[in-house]
Amino acid sequence: MECKCGCKQKPIGKFSSFLRGHNTRIREISEETKKKIGDAQRGKPQPWNSRPGRKNVFWGKKHSEESKRKMSETKKGMYMGSKNPNWKGGLELILNLIHLNSTKY
């Protein structure tokens, strides 16, 4: 099986179709299709940009020191250890590092 990006190299692993770092887009989107997609999205509210600039209710305001302290206290410990989305398993990670740095293997 060859890499689906067209480089004709063989991917490593049973379930991989692409080599790591290769572009996963097999075909390019035409300018006409891009325009159709843009036209369909135009005028719809975007969740990340619903009130930009002066329309935003917090425009020109700043958080007080007390508010910053309260937000900080609320967040403390929220992403510690296994609650962190990047948690890799603690002790298992340490054992893997020891294994990788060992000269026995």
C-alpha cells in the first residue's frame, strides 16, 4: 500500500494511509467550489466572531484586580494530573522514558 498523498512511499503501521507530516488532502478544492462555500456561509453568525470590535459588550473595559484574582482561584487545580486533557498516564510515561534511555535494550 502506498501513501495516499501520491509520494509512492509505504506508510508504517497497519491502519495508516499517509506518512506522518504528509498532506492529507488528496484533491484540491476548485475556486468555484470555494466561492460557493463562502457564499453559503456569508451572513451566518460565526461563533468565534459573533461580536467583533465595538459591538462586543466588553469593548473598552478591563477586568479589575479582584476579578482577575477570583478567576485565577477558580482555575487553580482544574487541569492538574489526570484532569489535564494532555495527561499521558503519569507513572507509565516515566517507565517509558526509563526504557527509552536504557542501554540494555
